[in-house]
Amino acid sequence: MSDAEPGLRERKRRATRLAIQQAALRIAIDEGLAAVTVDEISRRADVSPRTFFNYFPNKEGALLGDDPTLPDDAVLADFIAGGPERDLLADLGALLVHSTRELIEERGLIEERQQVLRAAPELFTRRMESMKEFQAAIERAVVARLEGAGTEGGDLRRRSRLASLVALAALRHAWWEWSDAGGETHLVDELERSFADLDALVSRSLA
């Protein structure tokens, strides 16, 4: 990807958000979930509790990190208006690329967060619920696109659900590839590659 580098203010915002998450996870790993408090997270991240709440609503939010969400703007409207003349999977890939741009892309957080989630079923359940909500949002967007294109038939929602699940599978694949990569790869680049690989597989199977 060739996005413009973020400005100083944005880099500082991302660094603070990252520091808060790192502090929360390290406390949970080193001392257990009971030791995780907003005050202790703020102390370790060298921010005030007031600053903490500018980034996360509670300590669970800092432990779980950012969930992907669909953009509520012209990008989503363009996807819905895509119609039958554009490739649905390719457009889904572009939509998810847009959705993941704002996620903090720190490899070190992935392993630590997985370790915490494995030890905290309640947090793992919340993460699964948030991903289920994201899948439902993708499904609704696909339904709106197909309905707008005049697609008919009782299996419209069935196909939309399948498309949303395939999209999430590609996103998961991109996360795995990105977290395993030893170089300076970008999550967005890996997501684009995953959808390109998916398109190649589907095209080849239909040829």
C-alpha cells in the first residue's frame, strides 16, 4: 500500500493507544486479570486516567483492543451501489481493507492478547460476539447491495451470509500471514493478497 504517512498528531495518538493496550495485557499476563485496573494501566502507560478514557471505555476495552467495523460513509455506500457489473468478492476485499486501516498493527500484541483470551473465557466470549456482530454487518451490506441490484429469490440472505463468512475467512487468513511474517509487511497488504488469492482460486475452479 502507498498511503500517505500519518502526521505527528496521529502518530502520537496511535502510540498512546498502543501503550495503553500493551500495559493492560502485560498486567494481565504478569499479575492476573484481577490486577488490571484503569489506574494501574494508566500508571504503566504513563498517561492519566482521563487520557485512558479518551481511548477506551473500560479496562476490558484495553484488553480486547479494536474491533473492525464497517465504514459509515461513502465507502460503504459505494459498495452497496456496486451492482451486478462489479465483482462482489473484490469489492468486499476493498471494503475490509478500508475497515482494517485504523486497527493498531502491532505484532507483539497478537500473541499476548491470545494468551490473555485463552485464560479469560468471558473476554474470549466478548471477542467472539464482536466478530459475530461484524459478520452480521457485512451480511447486511451484501443484502443491501443485492437488493439494490434487483436480485430476487429466497436464497438472497443465504448467499449474503455465505459471502460474509468467506470475507471473514479471508480476513483471518490475512491476520495469520501478517502475524507470521518476519519482514515489515502491512496488514492491509496481506488482506489484499488474501483476497487476490481467493479470487484466483475461485476463478480457476470456475474456468
